[in-house]
Amino acid sequence: MSYLSTATPRAFTEYTTDTKDVVKNSVGKGDNGLRNTIKKSLLPVVCVSSLLVSGCASLFEDPDANVPYETAPPTTTPQTVPETVPETTASNPALTESEVDFAPDPSVNLVDPDAYVLDNGDEISILVFDETDLTMDATIGDSGEINYSYLGALKVTGKTPVQLEREITAALKDGYLVNPSVNVSIKEYRPFFIAGEVRSPGSYAYQPGLTLDKAIALAGGLTDRASARKMFVIRADSPDQNKKRIRLSSPIGPGDVVEINEGFF
């Protein structure tokens, strides 16, 4: 006991001595008196320990734990493509196969260029056969319009390339060309955005067939702190702009905002 008194802090030694005195004073009161006295002396220690445990647990609470997986595809008309298993573990050492969700994703529907709705930031190409003056490339600005030869300002946003083709064809037939052949295509899609635990966060040009694993590769891969279970997206065409949990095989569309969170452990 002399060794314990010198090796332990003074407060603990005093507490131990006080407890022994309490136990000595309880002798003669019977087993129930001794048991009740010990319970009363240990009650503050139990209460403090419980508070510390609950406090530590709240520090590691995941604020995104209740965010559901996305169940519906983007509102753009989809073109279904075969599911492929991403090679994420090879390019990202931070992930192991046990951490990656390889379950089939029912929302793997990618953007159909013919049904794609044009918006700000898209770059389009207008080609009129044998009419070089009417052939041009244009980037859609904040106004949603482009300045087109002969026709002036054209409202472009909210229309598909096919709809814009028909509109330009009808306008050129009205006093300009006899039988114009017009083709409208998307030269470069508006960018998507990726933030959080990737090596090069920022905006990147959308590419047809883009999925989350490919978007991560464009951003340089995941950091060592990234969590394969905490990947979210805010869809550009989502009316409520709420983030949804997604898988590596989930599609990413133009204007989408991807967020990769870090794991707690």
C-alpha cells in the first residue's frame, strides 16, 4: 500500500483513504449498511463516467448518416447503358475493395444528347450546309440567348438541339433560304462541380457517359481521408436542391455538384 500511495496521484490516494475510512465506519451496521455506503460513495464516479462516454459519442456523430441513396434518375430523358464495375481501387489506394459499394445501381441512366436540354455554359455548334456565313459555334451565356446571323438574338436555353434545329430551319425558310439543311450539336457541355476529399476539386467539363468514379478520376482521385460511403450529389435539375447519397456507378450530369466527405476513422 505504501507503493500505491507514492506511485499514484495525491487526489486518488486521498480518495482511496477516504473510501477505506467510510468502509471502516460502516462495519457493524450489517451487510446492507456496508453495501449502501459503497453505492453512495461510487455514485458520483459512475455519473461522471456516463457523461464522458455520451459526450465522446456525440463528437463522432455523422450528420449525413440519414441522407438516403438516390433512387430516381435525373429528369433528363435517359439512355440506358450497360453496367460496368469501376476500377476505383486500382487508381485510388485510399479505397479497399471492402469499402467500395459494387451493388448494381438502378439509377444508372446517362444523358441522351438528342434529348438534352440546353442551358447556360453549354457550347453549341450550328452547321448550315453550303452556308458558311450561317455556320458558327456559340457558348450560351447568362441571358440564355445567342446572336445568330440574319435572325438576331435566339433564345436557346430550355430547348433540345433537335428543337433548336427546327426553329432555325423554319426561320431561315422565311425569306432567307429555300431548303436549308441545319444541324445543331453540342460541342462542349456545361461543367459539373466536385468538392471535398478529392485531390483537385473544382469544375470539369461534362463528358457523355460520365459516372461518379470517372468524375473522381478527373479530379485526381480521392484523398486518404475520403470515405467511400459518404458521396453525395446535388442535381442541377433538382427542384429542392437537396443532396442525395450516390454510388460509384451513379451518373453525373452537366451542372451537378458532387461532394465527397471524409470518414471519421
